[in-house]
Amino acid sequence: MRILFLTDNFPPEVNAPATRTYEHCVKWVELGYQVTVITCFPNFPNGKVFDGYKNRFFKKESIDGIDVIRVWSYIAENKGFISRIIDYISYSFTSVIAGFFVKTDIIVATSPQFFTAISGRLLSFFKGKPWIMEVRDLWPDSIVAVGSMSDKSNAFKILKRIEHHLYLNAKKIIVVTDSFKNYLTEKHLIPSEKIGVFKNGVLINNFKKIESEMLLKFRKSLGLENKIVISFLGTHGLAHGLRFILDSISKIKDTKYHFLFVGDGSEKQNLLEYSKTLDSHNFTFLESVSKNEMPLYIDISDYSLVNLKKSNEFENVIPSKIFENIAMYKPILLGVEGEAKELIEKYKVGITFEPENTESFINAISEIEQIYHQDFIANCDTMLKDFNRNKIAEKMIKFIEINN
């Protein structure tokens, strides 16, 4: 079977959508499928094209057996509502043009932003092929959740109508949480059998423990000797509530704790400027690192911070960085309610706190040191077995194939 996959994020970008798509496609190629990905030239999250690439109209390359077609798009930094919408629409337009010339049996289009799904819908219509919508975020509700749009606005109402049409028109829908499936069946009346839940996961071979001597040397280079390091690794965006984290950790007087923020994003510069106003030095900001370097930064950490703003919308998500840190056997300090909290508590691999509640956050830091009990490693192993990304990819492709 020939698969055409539409996504505006793909390696060498290192965010969660890029990683998920790449790892699924690699597995499908291994299973004998012919996979073509249409994507942008890599630029996330800073809106600057990566070294070795130019934002041209069209370029073909091969990555681990995947045929990759990169198309021109209006490139914008991951902030500013209007510029990002233009970015999304431009990719939607050029991906449709490129898709006309790709022979395929099925089309898969992934969110979070659903202009990519519109491309999938259009290509399905013109090529007479079924299309699958992968829903990784509940757009446009998530835009409201971070304060970038009002749910009373005309733009929101239009986007909601488009959202509903896409759900109805897709041959099948893939979601990443049980909550998303409940939303689709209850709010949009989508038949349950049309929806497959394929959660995020991890390839444990990509996250190997680092030699202790190298860890000690690296910790020393960052001035983290004899510190309890709590790290936040990934995109610094509006959704992640990191200003609250900065406010909270400035109230922690115990100097043994140090917070490490590694990554880029729309809020990074604002956070840097705000951090200068705080009477605290128990944190360090570092630039984004490659996927290959990520295990080193995880392994120098004692605990991993996973946080989102307090919002009902974020109760439906399970941040993918949870699985990457569990692959390195790092306890999770989780500031997310809903399904993510249930996951951490079910497997007993971390401590949760109420989002945007400083007292709850500080208490959780005190409690997390108790998580290293005799069952912790076994709990991580159980979770990693249940969320093996290769197995998820195999189940997902079988769901896509049936009746298509």
C-alpha cells in the first residue's frame, strides 16, 4: 500500500509531531509500505530555516526509506496568531499542489493545526482516494485555551464549522487520547468505530543511559554539582505555563534545587526577560538541543517537569515528553490534570500537582524525592512496554488499512 502523509513538522525538527510522524513512517517502511511525506522546510520553532536547507518551491529527499517532499511555505516564528495562520495556509496550498503528482492509495493528514487536514480533504476529493485525519490537538479549542482567540469570535465559529466538516468527511479518525475520542463521539456525534486511539509512545533504544563519568563532567560544566536538578525539556510556548513555574521556584529558598529549561519557543524571550526581574538564581535557560543530545540532558536531571496552563482543554492531552523521560527512568513532576494525571498515578512513576497552584507545586517537589522506591524501575518498565511506539505504529497501520 502507498501512503501519502501530510505534516508541517518533520525531522530534522525535534518537536513531538515531527518525532511521532517520523517514527511511525519508519516502522511502516520496515513493514513494506511505500511512504511519501509532504512537509515544509525545517524551521520550527524559531521561524528560521535549518542549515543545509533553503525555502524553495520544491525539494525531494529520502530519509530512512521515506520519500520526503519539502514544499515552500510562508515561514513565521512560532508566535503571533496572524503570521502563523498565513504560515499554515501557505503550506496547505503548496502541499495540495505537490500531492497532485504523488501516486497513493491513502492519504493521512495530521494536526495540531487543521489546515493540513484541509489539504488531505482536498487531495482526497481530487484524487478519489480515502483520507485519514490524525487529531493530535483539539483545534481551534486549544487556541482559545492559550488566550490567542475568543470563543465568541466569528473566526472561532467558522473554524468550528470547518472542524466538524473534516471529522464527518474523513474515512477514519486517529486520536492520541481517550478523551479526544469521547469529545468526538459526544460533541460531534462521530461513530465510535470510525475513531482509533493510538497514543504517543517512545522507542527506548533512542534513550540509553549515559556513562557516569560523562554525566559528572557535564553537570560540572553547567555548575550543577551537588544540585537536585529538575528539568523542563521542550517547547517554551503559551500553553506550557512557564511564567507560573518561574514565579513559584523564586519562592523556593533551598539552594539544593536547580531548574533547567532547555528549548525554544514563542515565549522563550519573554521568559528570559521576566526571569531577570526575579530575586532568584535557582534556574538556568539553555538553547534547544538535537534529538541525539536529548538523552544527555534528561540523564543529568533528577526529575522531569511536565507542565501546562490550567485549562479544561489540557485535561484531554498526554504530553509526549512523559514517555521520553520515563525511558530514562526519571520521575515525572506533572502539572497537568485529566488523562495525563491518571496515567502518572496509574503507573506510579511521578508526583502530580495542581496547575498554577504554587503551594501544590512546592509540596510536590518535596514529595517527589520519595518516588525512588523499589518498584519505580519496574513501574517504568511496565509503562514502556505498554507504550512501545513500534507496536503502536503497527496497530495504527492495521486500523488504517481495514476497509480502505
